[in-house]
Amino acid sequence: MTAIPPCRRTRRAVLASALCALAVVTGTGLTGCSADDPDAGTNGVGKLPADRIQARAAAAAGSAGAVHLSGDVVSNGRTYRLDMRLKSGGGTGSVTSQGVTFGLLRVGRQLYLKADAQFWNNADGEDAGSGKSGADGGAGDKLDGKYVKVPQGDPAYQRFSGFTDKDVLLESLLTLHGALATDGHHEQSGVRTVRVTGGKGTGGTLDVSLEGTPYPLRLARAGDAGTLSFSEWGKDFPLREPDADETVDYGRQLPAS
């Protein structure tokens, strides 16, 4: 079967909505039209059971080439504010924790961390941004604004590389706990969505797009563990290793790591 181009699908949806509106105004019966049908002109996932909606959303997310993810994640009692662009080859963006912001860049298996001198001067290997003295002041000044190569054996690699891994991050995030159910139709950034809940909302909520591909658009994690927004699904972005003069390589272990 020949696929219908997105622009033609959009025109058909608009035409169908217009015909339905005309039928309501004139009182003329028109098959498939209902003034109260929230799924009119949508991709149809709103009519599916909750488990199938979640499965469709997870499949769409997994097959997308890229995504922009932003929001908060609470892990081990600490809140991380993420603003990341991710794709199969790596990711780039920023993470903020306890008032300290640092950049992450992963190209293939190589992870880079970019931060200011204050970040490095406060690092103690356990709690960057804690105010404890870690790396000496000279090291902090030397690393200020540089991309620092993170060795794969360094604790920081395990701690932060997951924030740059699209598949790992989405698989861990796009999970609802408890019995699944639908919770009506909603809207996210002007896009109509259907909401799926886990455990009557205590296990998290997921808003799935009713327009075009059923991508996840908003996730509220179980146990108030953060809220995330997803956008720019499939929109590619440049990803390259920084130039040599922008990079510092400390070898097997980072300062104060």
C-alpha cells in the first residue's frame, strides 16, 4: 500500500473536520462525524486500550532518530534538571544539580564534561557543588570552560553517561507503574494528547500525541520523581568531538574524582 504523504494526511484531516462541522451546523447526518468525538481527525491511538497506547508510544520513541528532552529527574534524593538532545550516536546538553550547571557531550563512547572553575574547585568526588574543597584552585582555573575527557573507568562516567544515552534513558523513563488506564484527552504545547496513567496516577502519567506519530510528549514520573517534556522527535542535530584546543585530557582519572 502506498504511504500517504503527511501534508496530504493533514489536508484530509482538515477537510474531514470542516465537513463534520458543516454537518453539525446544517443538521445533515454524515457518517463518522460527531461534535463530541475527541478523536476526530487524530491518529486514532486515543481509542486504544491504555497498554496499547503506551506500547505504541514506546515503539515510536525507540524508532525516532533523535529527541529533545527537558525537565527534572529525581534520583537518589537529588534533583537533576536536564536539557538534552539525544540520538543513537550520543547526546549533548546541560545538567543542573543543586545550583551547579555543567555540560555533557558524548560522541560514540567518548564522554566530555564541560564546567566552570567553581564546579571543579568544589568537586570532591562525591558531591560536586557541595562547597567542599576538592581539586586545587589551579586545576579549576585550568579546566574552566574546557571539554574534559571522562575516562570510562572514572566514577563520573557511570554517573553521567546515562544522561546522554537515548535508548537507555528513554527505556528507564517511559515506564508507568501499576495498573494502566486512560485519563482523557489533553493538550501539550498546542498538540492534542491522550493521557495514560499508572496506578491511578500514583505510578506516573504519560501524555501521548494524537497528531501524527504517537510520540510521548510529557511524562510525570511515579512518586513525584520529576516531570519531563519531549519535543523535536526525529529532528537531527550536529554531534562532533570538540577541537583539540577546547579539550583537556587527564588520562585515567579526573581531578578529585
